[in-house]
Amino acid sequence: MIDVVVDANRLSTLWDQRWPGCSKLPYEVREIRDQWVRFHALPGSQRYPDTEIEYGIVLARHNTVLAELVTGPAVLVITAGYSDQPDPREPGRSAETIEAHRSGAYWTSSCIDDEPGFESWMHLYASETTWSPGCLDPLLRHVSDGVIGNVLVCDVVLSWLYHPYDGGMDIVLPTTADRDALRSRHQDWLSAHPRGL
């Protein structure tokens, strides 16, 4: 697996062109409602895997969807760190995040709590990673355990967004038709919630 440091200014410009007015916070991608779908990582909407068989199901579902989305040789991987300042403080990201995404270089920051005295920021770190099925399994396994949060995986031109979380995955596709086609291929993984959550 080869990782390439991403040009932060170019990535910000690309984001603003591709997703104008949309938040860069991974947990907010589902606000792009017309192009969003959520799949659960385990049957019965079970949140966390308890056995190696269940970890296998989680990783298989992630890799199945990613293999359908990825069309090029690389993906963009974005992970998060946190601080009480608008500029990133090292280490910022957890040890598990750094271990799973060593090549992540600082991209941008967003305020996630502006209450006076309790301000906090999320700092996003990005790298371009050579894609192969299973290459993100260590990261996805930490996500499935709730050890790492606020991850995004995208193609390098940001035509789709993939936010794995502990319990499933939020995906934003280029068009509503693309979203509907993906949703129809994996109907058994959808939530029974009326809003698709």
C-alpha cells in the first residue's frame, strides 16, 4: 500500500467545487439527503461485533460496497483529531488513529462546539492511499469497535463520500439514481427506520 500526501489547498478547492455549501465533518455527510443511503454493518441492526465471525461480516460489507464504488487505483482517506483550539495540536489524533492512518497530513479544521468555555474543534487529516480490497481493514475494524470515529473514504475527485461508523456506513453518491441503484443492490442491509437511520 502506497500513501501520498494530499495538497490541502487543492483538496479544499475540490471539495467546494464538488460539494458546495456542504460540511466537511464526516458525521454530517448524511445531510446530503437526496444522494445519501445508510447501510447497517450487521444483521438485525446490531451495533457492535462480538465474535470474529461478526467482524468478518462487518468487513465484508464495507469491502463489498467500497469495491463497487472505487473505480481508480487510489482512494482518499480522511481521519480526525480534536482539540480546544482552532489550530491542530499534536498529537491531536488518538494513537489508534495515527497507527491506522500514519500518512494522514493536516487538511482543515471545523468548530464542533462553540459554547463559551467549552469550544472544541475537529481537525481533519488526509492522504491518498493505493486501493485494494481489505487495505482499510485495520482502520475499519477500529471504527466498528467505536475506537476511531469521523472517518471519510472518497475517490480522489470526491465524486462519492463514504463514512464508516460504529454500526454501519453512510454513503453519498453522485446522483439520486446512483444512490437508488446501490440501495437496491443491498436492500437487506437497510435500516427499518422510516428515515433510513
